[in-house]
Amino acid sequence: MQFFLKKNFWIIFLFDLLLLSACYYLAYWLRFDGTLTPVIKNKILSTIIPLLGIKISCFIFFDLYRGMWRYAGIKDLINVIKASIAGTLIFIVYLASFHHFSGTSRGVLLADAVLTIVLIGGMRLLIRLYYQRDQDFFDEIIFWRKAPKATTKVLIIGTGHLAESLLREVRDQKTLNYKLIGFVDDDPKNNGMKIHGVPILGALKNIPELVEYYGIENILIADVELKAKEIAEIIESCDGLGVHFKVIPSFSEMIANNVTENLRDIKVEDLLEREQVSLDMHLVRAEIEYRTVLITGAGGSIGSELARQIHAFNPQQLILLDNAETPLYQIDMELRSRGGETEVIPCIGDIRSRRGLDRVFYKYKPQFVYHAAAYKHVPMMELSPMDAVNNNIIGTFKLASVASRYHVNKFVMISTDKAVRPTSIMGTTKRIAEMVVQSLNGNGTRFVVVRFGNVLGSNGSVVPLFQKQIASGGPVTVTHPEVTRYFMTIPEAVMLVLQAGSIGKGGELFLLDMGEPVKIVDLAKNMIRLAGLVPDRDIRVEFIGLRPGEKLYEELLIDGEGVLDTAFDKIKVCNNANGFDEAILYEAIEHFNLLLKDSRDNEAVIKVLKKLVPAFHWDDRVRKMEAQKEYTYAKNDKNIAVEGRVH
């Protein structure tokens, strides 16, 4: 028992011995009105050692020495009562067996039991009160020194158990230097009430007035029922007041992201209307555990998160394939630092090299492939149609062909909403890549496509770009006031990809429920507010116009694609996603290969793309971009928002 080795145990143990002895002596003193004859004293001395042995044994049995008494609660008090009663009953059995109750008063036994509960429980309570003491009172009155004054005035939103625990955390953690002014809650019956002496000052609508009146500097959100829209409205209502917001992370977030702190800053995803994802990851584990899994684009935003989550399911080997050395090294080191039985194998390679793929597949024989490698930057691909075709179409074709030849169990390709009615080179090449993967389904390998929209915080996405622009004082650049995009977090997207992949039987095109579309200008303004600034006063929002290939809004369905539900609310499947001519597809691939060998004719590439995807209309302004007349931000480092980035 390790707690015997701790100094605190022996301190509490000695105090318990003294208190138990005092209780027993005091019980006799009370029973006999303060008159203790020599006979009574002898009786006390002859029975006190067995009493102490019995009660201390009961204390150990009921775990009274394992708990941290600074956090003592109702359950600990109940254990004190149980141990005291059990000790008294056993002591009674001892007296009956060895002393036949000679000279023992039943009133003494009852008084001793009550005093034990009061004094032992009271001592534990005092320990907790000491650690949760009011700093001013104890430091100035008990310790005769001036207490440091809290400098940051805070308000807590919510009055539930999270709010109450946050109140205790604020009082316990003196390093936070917080002074709690009060709570706010929309339930009118709570108005004017108090929690541990701290008043409930009003409703959510009163927050701006409370901030101004009390000089509130931080608002701590501890209401899990508060919707994203309500949080955004509260933040907007506090424009110009200089108040900062923090939130208690959810339990699932603490587990998923290894979060240990009780408070964190509000993030932009907290302001998006997203329902909690409920998945059955046992299916994923059953498929991946003890298998060999290969991830392409493993150094990218989605690829690296795939690697993290798949690693948690304990595959036998996890092969990380990427042509970028530095990000591949970083995710390799991160996964190795986690330990576990999985063998992590980083492979520098390119999906456009069939020989390189052959070497990897021949050596490691992967059973599952997650294909996240692609060129995804919309404006950049408008400048390089040939390279987009080579990587997104030909690269996918080579990878899928090699996977089929080596009899991979399942091949999951990650696609994009920009493949729907594409207006860009990137979107068109991804749509054709979907067709390639679906056409190869069969022959022992199940090919699955998962299509979704933008992810927050990915490399090249608007979120880190807006953060950089805000940090530099602005302006924050948005392409159009009406542009909207679907968003989800990277971990959420990857969880859904893994779940969709696990239920895929082959040939499906899955759609992820992206929630409601978000206006990019609203996203920009909310990020400015989260920085404690006021949009268009402290940081200007500037509209720069849509660039070639970009849409005002994104879609997840192509005309004619019906949608069927799956067992999971966030995952849908297209029931008519194979409406293409495979003969034309493979003829086009041969044509692309010839163009890649003998020509750099972008016009010829565009013609083939249009033949495969008739809905695609390439903007002639791209020719001007090739002369760098419109596409100048790469040279002059003008930080233009890139809504076209997918993952």
C-alpha cells in the first residue's frame, strides 16, 4: 500500500489516533458528568488500544486514507460515517466477547460513535475549507499578512454543475488572479439567487450592461446548453468593451485532444452550429486493428490527422507516404513519441511514380489505403492545369491501380465538395479522380469515396490566414460579401471519414453532413471579435472579388445523385454516383498521358476535362493570370483569403 509511504498519511494517521482517543475519553466524561473514578480510568486504559486498532482498521477498509482531503465531498463524509459505525459495532462485539460488557455503559458507546463522526469528519472538512479558504480572510486574519488582490474581474455564464465547479476552481487556483463578480443565467427563477455566496446578476441580454458596470474583463462560459449562435451574439453584443471570452472544453474534447486545462480561449469552431457527432468507432477498430494501413499525403492537414486517429486503433503497421520531407518527419516523430505497439513507417514517395508505389506495396503489403494526397489550392491549380491533372487524376489512377494489383482490402479516397458542378481545375480533376476510383471497384478491392467541404485550420485555409491578418493589424481580406462555405473541424472530418470507410462495401460515394453553410465575412468578423477588437473599427474587412475558379457557394450533390441515409446521421450515400462512361474515362486517361509526355498544351487538357465533365466551364481570365496580371498576391505577399482550400 503506497499511501503508507506518504508523509501526509502519517500526519492524518496520528491526528486520527489523537482524535479517537479524545472521543473515547470525552464519551466517558460526558456519560459520568465529568467524574472519572479510578475504576473508569482503568476501564478506559484497558480497552482503548483495541478500540484504536479496530477503528483505524475500519478507516483503512473504507479508504479514508486514500482520498485527497482538499477535495473531500459528500461521498467521503458517508465513508467516515460507515467506518465509524462499523468500528463501533465491531468494538461492541469485542467487548461482548472478552469483557462481557463488564463496566461498560451503552451510553458511552453511542456518544463515542457520534463524537467520532463529528470530530473525524470535521477535521476532514476543515482540511477542505483550508484549501478553499477565502484568501483575504485567512491571509489577513490567520496569517497576519496582506493578501494579494485579484486583478481580473470575471463573469460566469451558466448556473449548472459546471458553473459551480468552475467557481470552486477559480477560488482554488490563486494563480489565475480572478475575482468572480457573479453569474448570468436566462432562467428568471434564478435571478437574485446565490451560489456559494456569489450572486446571479441577470440574464444573457444583461451582459453588456454588467460588463460596463462592474468592469468585467473576462467572461467564462460554463453552459453546455448554450448554442453557437447565442455565443456569437454575446460576443457581438460586447463589441468595443474589451472583454475576453473563455470556455470549458467538453469532456469529449478533453479526451480527443488530450486537453488538461479547465478553461480555454473561444475558438472559431465554437461559433459554428454543429451537432455533436455520435459514431461507433468499434467498427473502425475491428477493421484496422493489427492490420497494415497506408496513408498518402500523410504530412498534410487531413493526412496527419488520419495518422493520429488510425494510430489510436493499434494497426500492426502504419505507412506514412508523402513527397514533402519536413511534415512527414514531424508526424512520424509525433506518433513515435506516443509509444504503443504500432510500427510507424515513414516513406518519402510520390503517387505519380508507379515504380515508387510498386516498391512500397511490394515491401509492406498494405491492407487498407487512405488516399489524402492531392493538389487542392484552387487559384494555384488554375495556373497549372497540366500539373493538377498529373497529380489528382493520373496520380490517383496509378495509386488505385497498384492497390488493386496488390489486392488491398479497401481503398478510401478523400474528395471535395468542389467536385460538384466544378468551376475550377481543382474541382474538375477531383471529380474525375472520383470516377477513376469508382471504376476500379471490384477484383477483390473495395473502393470508396468520401466527399466533404472545407475544414477549419487546415494548411492554407482562411482561419490561419485571418489570424495572421488580424495579428498584423489588418485588413482582413474576403473575396465577396455573399460567399459561403461549409466547414467542419479536422478531427470531426477524419472521424467521419474513418466511419464511412468502415461501412463501405465498395463503389459507394459517401457525403458527410457539413451542417449549415457559413458566410466567410461573418467568420472574419467573429474572429476579429474573438481577438477583442471591433470589425471595421479596429480591423477593416476588405472585399477583393472572386478569383477565377471560385464559387459563391459550394454544393455536395451533382444533379441526378440521390441521397440515402446510413446508420449514422452525419453520413449519407449517393445512390446514383456512377453515371459516367468508363470507355470515355480510360480514353481520356490515355490522352492525358500523351499530353504529359509530349506537350504542355493547357488548352488541350481543358478540352479533355470538359469532355469528361461537361458541366465544367473554364474561365478565360486564367490566361491573363498566367501573365501574373491578376494573380499577383504570390509576389507582393498580399494576404488574400483562400476559401478554395479544402484539406
